[in-house]
Amino acid sequence: MKWFKEHKKAASIGLFLLVLILIGCGVAFSDSGNGSDQKEQEASVTDTKKETAEEEKSSDAEVKKEDAAKEEVSEEKKETKEEAKKEEKTEKKDDTKKTSTASATATTKKDEAKTSSNKSSSNSSTKKTETKSNGSSSSSSSQSKPQHTHTWVAQTKSVYHEATGHYENKWVQDSAAWDEDQYTEKVVCGCGAVFDNDNQWEHHSLNTDCIYGYSVLPVKTGTIHHEATGHNEQKWVQDSAAWTETVTTGYKCSGCGATK
């Protein structure tokens, strides 16, 4: 590219010198010729100057195009490096990802603004050149870099929910219900008859000719029922079991690290 610029400048200088020589020859010829020839020579010299100026403008426009192309390439390289740095920071920490993403976005916007301004300046300068140079400049400026398409990935977190329930009064038994037998001392004859006192036994022995004696023994006369004992306590009754909920907190681009 450097050789091309030097070659262009040398060509324009040589052309300018050739124009000066032609002008000198035209002036000399005009002195010896008539007035009509002098006018024609002056017209040709004017046309030659115009052509030289147009060629210089076209060469300057091409140099500007090349400079703009270099700037675009360097900007693309910068953006590529910045994206690589963003991905590395994304793997390390989530917080640094957001910071690097914001700075990268701001830098990208500035680079795009610079690119658009360079393109607009190059387009405005190209409009002043000839039709051929306009065609070539429009084709080069129409080339744009591919736009990045975000791939959004959901970012989630787990939220633990405790079990729910309430307290109720519950009966807690301390002892079970039971029956207590009641005994009373009775006069028991050897034949099995039971009497409240010995007088009754004696009457029994005389009237029945019972030959058995008697004994005073405890005899079951009844039963007393005892109810169960206990007390009330506050018992926890579960309404729903504990569970874990997955909540979406946002979205992040898997390519550039941008969030939303």
C-alpha cells in the first residue's frame, strides 16, 4: 500500500511537470501564431489543468478509501480482541462479566460511530470525483461487517420454601383405663357357702346338718372402673411439605455476555 501511494504521488508530480512544459510550449507558440491559435492553446491548457486536478482528487479519494479500509480492519481486530476478553471474564466472575459487557458495548458504539463518520466523510469526498470513482467507492463503502445475533440463556436460582402447617390441641394419654376389684371379708363354709357373719354360718350348720367348719376370707364383692388419664398438648399438624422453586432471574447472551 505504501508503494502504491508513492507511485501515485510520483505520477501526479510527473503529470504536473508535463503540464507546465506544455504550457511553456503553448505560450511560445502563441507568440508566433495568430490570436485564434492562442485561444485554442489556452483552452487546451485549461482542460489539461482540470484533468490534472481531477486526477489528483481521484488519487486523494483512493488514498482516503484505503485509509478508511485500514481503520475498519483495525477496528474489527479491536472488537475481536475485546470479545475474546469478554468471554474470558465471563468464565471467571458474573459481576465482572456485566462490567466488561457494559464497557465493551460502549466501546462498540463509539467504534460504530467512528466508522459511520469515516464512511460519511469518504462518501462526501467521493461524490466530487468522476462517475467511475463514485462506483468503486460506493461498492467498497457498502461492505458492512456481519451483525451479532444474541443467544439468550435463562439465568436461574433455587428458592427454598419451608413446610406449612398449624398447631392443634391433642390428647396425650398418661395411663389406660382399668377396673379395680372390691373385696370384703366373709365367713366361708367348707361346703362353699358364704355368709356375712358367723351367726349366719351357725344357723346354716344347724339347719342343714353341715359338718364343715368355716373360714374368714376376702370375697370379691364388686368392681370399680377407673377412666384413662392424660393431658392436652399443642401438636404441629403439617399442611404442605417443604419444596424448592427454580426462579428465573434474567437472561444472558452466551456469545458476548450481554444481559437483559
